[in-house]
Amino acid sequence: MTDTARSSGNDSMNGRTGRSALPGSSPRLSQEFAKEDVQKKYKHAFVIHAKRRTSCLSREAESTPSFLGFRNLMVLMLVVSNLRLVLENFKKYGVLVTLSGHEYRHQDILLGWILYLLVPCHLLVAYIIELVAARQAKAAVARIKRNDDPHTRSQSQQRERRTFEITWTIIALAHGVNATLNLCIATTVVYYHIHHPGIGTICELHAVIVWLKACSYALTNRDLRHALLDPAVSVPLPDLYKSCPYPNNITLGNLSYFWWAPTLVYQPVYPRTEKIRWDFVLKRLSETIIGILLIWILSAQYAAPLLQNSVEMMSTLNLGAIVERTLKLSTISLACWLAGFFALFQAFLNGLAEVTRFGDREFYSDWWNSSSLRSYWSSWNKPVFHFMRRHIYAPLVGRGCPKVVAQIAVFLFSGILHELLVGVPTHNIIGVAFAGMVFQLPLVAITDPLTKMESSNGRTLGNVIFWVSFCLVGQPLAALLYYFAWQAKYGSVITPRLWS
């Protein structure tokens, strides 16, 4: 064979199996071509296990795989399992949701409106109290300024400070009587005269909100008066307050805005938006209505028959059946809770903030990722958290109280409010809601160290503890206990046996 033929034969071979000889080819590309050639020639002998590798779920894996498929599977199973419960409920009970709903007594609706219209009266009294205090403070400042002698001015300031303390005691007493009278009247009327728990809850919730707002209004203006009388000793006020210094904020318009603003913490000035977006308001209003309807359907169609079937088990203390009912009710209570959260904090409060042009709309943060009970309570309900921190926790710590004691005081106070909001409308103050808040203290102590662990396992475990304590144990068990107490006392939501 000639050299030309031999060269031609080699070139043709390179064209088939020797493509690594192509000019400019990389070593990796040459290896791939060589591997293909081996696979074509030795179909059962090419290398599979060429290097050491680990399973993707092992700790030694170089990268964590995505679990998107498992998430989709869990969502699918959740939908299918709940669809099964829907079909089972429909076969057993039919359609329980009616347009008429529960029968509301006319007396309940009338008393509810009366309680709502009484609130402006208490706010007017609070305004008059602060107006008198502001005039007294301005008169004291004028007397200090008229004293030109620098030697006696300090004595005059000390004298006015003592007078201020006496005046504040009187003002605080007046504010306390006014705000607490509003709360006591509402609580008494709801507990003894408003039978329906839905109307009673709305009235009691409004009374508690107004009471908290009145306390914040009084305490904040107290500090503003102190800064006015003794500016040298007081801590400088925030720059935001300079646009409306005390006592220019003591007006009916300022107090009325605070009444409607979606916050429990009083400030003379709030961050405001430039205009109202009415399309935004309509969207939030529609979301609020959808959320309320969803809660109504879930309660009437699913929660009500489940609770009714649990009364006999509760009366006989059948622990196994109670656990089964609690777990079964957990799905419904979780759905109602999430729907209520979205309807209140995302839809209603954002809509109200848009109407009032309220700028700070961080009503919650990502509480669903909470790795401890402490982080949950500081992110789930920001308006209440801000009130507790500003008017209870911070003042106690500032006066030398240990932080742990201040935290316990906050949870005890919150427990009292929860018992008022649940026990009073259901006419059964049995202490379950209060105990639920007190039991948060050991859970906080358990989950706090988990957040400090270096690995993510501690935070994951803390998040699981949070979900179990609220969704599988706390809320459904509390619903069973309060419903059983209601049935033991009255027997029906519609017709009260003891009052008919």
C-alpha cells in the first residue's frame, strides 16, 4: 500500500473514530469522542463506576437536591385528603350552610350598635381630660419663663415638676376610670345581655381596642407633657413629632384619626401616603369579604357538626375519642385561622390604612417561619406587639425590672385580654385562653435555645414545635372546651334555655 493510500485510510478512520485528531479540539472533547468509540466497539464493557460518589440524600453529598417534587406531592395529597373529607361531610350531613345563617336576636344587634356608638363618648371624655392637662402644662411653662432669676428658676422647675406629678396622678386616675368604664360596660352587656357569640366577639374586641388606644393616648401625652415642662432633663423627642409638637396635638381631629388608624400606639404624627388608591381599597374589601365567607362556610359546614358530635365524648371523658376529635378539628381550625389572618391583617388593615393614608403597614412579618415562640409572638400581630413593648415591657425594664419578669408580665396581661375576648362572648370564663397564654412561657424557654444552634436542625425543630402547639393542640382543644362549656350551659346557639 502506498503512503498516499495509507494516509487516506488513516484520514478516513479519523473521520469515523479518530475525531480527536481534529485540529483545535480540547482534551475533554477528545475524551468524549474516545468514550463514544469505546461504547460503540465494546458495548458491554464501558466504565460506569469511574469515581467515588455519594447518595444525594447523604450528609456527605456535595450539594443538597431540590425537594420541589416532594412539595408538589404533599400539596397534592393535602388537596386529595381534604377533598375526601368534603365528600364524606356532604354524604353525611348534606348542605348545612344557609343564607339565613344563625338567628340573631334583635336585642343583640341593638345592644351591639349602642355599645359602638358609646365609644365616641368615651373618646370625647379622654379629649377633655387631655385638654385640661395641656392647659395646665402651658400655664406652668409660662410661669417658669416669667421667672428671670436663674437661681430661682431651677427651684421653680422643681416645684412645677412636683405639681406635675400630682396633676398626672389625677389625670391618670381620670383616664383610667374613663377607659375602664368603657371596657366594663361593654363586658357586662356582652356577658349578660348579648347572647350570640359572633356579635358579642365584635363588641368585646372593639371595646378592648378602644381601651388599649385610650391607655396609649394617655401615657404618650404624659411623656410629651413631661418633655415640655422639663426639656433639659427629658430625652429628646423624635424628629417626626416636630411637625406637631405638644400641645398642638390635643385636638378632636388628631384623636379621631388615632381612633380609626390601624395601630394601637398613639403618636402625634404618623407617616402618611400622598393619596387614596380606591382600586386598592376595593381589592382589599373584596378579599376581606371572601375571607369572612370562607370562615363562615368552614364553621357552619365542617366545624359545627364536628363540635356537636364531640359533646358526648367530652362529657364521658373518652380520652381516645377526644384526641381523635382534636386532630380532626385541627385541619378546620387551621384553615379558619389562616383565612382570618389574611382577612384581618392583610386585607382589612391594609384597606383601612389606605383609607386613612396610614403609611406604616407592617402589620405582620413572616411568622410562619418562626423558629421559636418568642419570634412568633413578635411577628404575628405587630400592632399588639408594639403596644406591649412600648407601654408594658419597656417601662418595666426601664424602671429596673428584670427582663424575664417583664416578659412574664406581658404574657399575663395578654392572657387576661385573650380570656376577655373568648370567655366573655361565649359566656364562659373558664380560664382556657388565659392558660394558653401562660403555657407559652415554658414553650418560649424551650424554643429559644434552638434558635442559637449552629445547624439549621434547631430552627427546624423550633418551627415544628410552634406549628404543633398551635395547630394540633392549642386551638382545636380550646375550641372543644369552650364549645362543651357553651353546650353545658345553654345547649344551643339559637335559643338560650336559661333566658327564654
